[in-house]
Amino acid sequence: MNGLESPEHCSKILVADDGPDELFATARILSQAGYIVEQACSAREAIDKARRTIPDLILMDVVMPEMDGLTACKCIKADPELREVFVVLLSSVSNTPDLMARGLDAGADGFISRPFHNTEFLARISSLLRIKRSV
């Protein structure tokens, strides 16, 4: 069975990153793997798009201007319409255990450090979506 036949590949993923290169690269990896991908250039745009589209998973950069990923995660998890959406924080700037713990305390369902290997990244996404389907 190839990857596109698995049910998680019908999943909608929203990628939020203020870095255009990181946003494009992450969205491209996911799109090429068969996921339905939306993009947002800021945390506020991600929250607005999430409210409109109700994605299965949100990948959110931690460090963004105006509103950081931790604050956005708290907003998403506080919204009754979005609280079941999985949020995974991404960071290449600060990958300390303290930041990861703060992200999980903010309601994140996972934390992925950049740079990542594409195969491992896709396996993590697939695993999270399997977990989401089982709850």
C-alpha cells in the first residue's frame, strides 16, 4: 500500500509560519505526501483560517511577530470549536526542554524541532493523525 492510500492523507493540515521559505518548504513536503494543506503567514491568520476550515492538525511556528505560537496555541485550545484540533509547535530558534515544556503546557499536542528529516517528519505527522482518529 502506498502512502496516498492511507486515511490520514485525506487530512487537512494548516501550516503557520512567518518565514516564507519555511512555510513553503513545510507545505510542499506535506502536499507532496498527499495531505490537504492550508498556509498562514501569522498566528492571527492561522487562528482565523482554523475557525473557517477546522483542520485536523495545525503546525505552528513558535517564534512569530505580533503573537507567538504558544499564545496562538492557547487561543486555539480555548476555542470550543477548535479545542479538538491537534496543534504541533515547530521551532528552529530555541529547542530547549523548557520551551518544549512550555509549549506542551500551553496545550500543544506535540513539538517538532527544526531542521528535521522529511521521512521522520512525515512519520510523526502520520502518527499524530492516527492518534487523533483514535480519540
